[in-house]
Amino acid sequence: MNKEINYLNITEIDAYPQILNLIRTNLKIYMYQNNVNSVELSKELGISTGTVSKIINGKCNPTILILLAITNYLEIKINDLLKENTSAEKSYEMIFSKHA
């Protein structure tokens, strides 16, 4: 039996910051749309506000279980956090550039 080993491609590693940025951007938008703040999210998920803050700011790598809990609470799919969405980016800029 010949099994091929698939190695992690360097381009996938290079894309890691972009993935965290997608999660950060989309999470902020969905939280805003659902009128949920980081304190409420941390209480509902049973994790520290510091961890939630790091996820929201793209400073840490959330586990799949945390992503599932977040998406379940916000009633969205994980794919919603990971997809590039130009209209979402425009919404993000309009919403959060006011607060910067």
C-alpha cells in the first residue's frame, strides 16, 4: 500500500495571519449585529474576558471548540468567520472607523 504524506505547505503558514484577521473582522461584525459585547460573550462561553479580547483582536489562535461555542452563541456557521466578504469588510470599516 502506497501512502502519500501531505506536508503543510509554506503558503498555508504564511496565510495564518490573514486567517486570524478574517476571524477578527468577521467576529466583530457579527457581535455588533447581534448587539453582543466581549464581556457578555466571555460570560456565556465561560472563558476569560482576556481570551475573548485576544480573539477579537486577532492576537491568539482560538481552538475549534471555542470557535464552535462562539458561532453557536451568535447563531452563525464557522465558515461565516472564515470567509472573505468585501461587503463585511466595508461594514467593518464603517462601524469601527468611527470608534478608532
